[in-house]
Amino acid sequence: MCAFCSKSTWNPYKQDYNGDEVLFCGVSSGFDTRVDALDECWLNMTKSRRSLFTKKKREEYQLIQASGENNGYTR
């Protein structure tokens, strides 16, 4: 486990604590900073890969919010 990693029960898709403990990256930026959402360690990613990841997660979040499915989204 990385020194920048932390545990939490926060679910970014539901915007609530759901009791399922997951690891979050303290270095990454964007909406979804869960470790399992990252393709590789944030520190090892190039700047362009970081930008692509952040953009992809932002678009995913906006789609979920627009459709109103965030309440049932269990990701």
C-alpha cells in the first residue's frame, strides 16, 4: 500500500458513506480517486494519461448525474 493511500467508506457515485471500505489515492485528482479505478499508480502515469483519466471520470460522473441514476449506482 502506498503512503498516499487511505481507506474510507465514501462512495463518490452515491455521494454518501455506504459501509464498504475502499482505498483512495491521496495524490490523484478528479471525481473518482479510488485506487481500483486507476489503471496504474498515479505517480507513474504521464501527464497526458492523468488528463485522460480525469476527463473520462468527469464525463462518466456527468452522465450519471444527468440520468439521475446515481442513487442506484453501486460502483
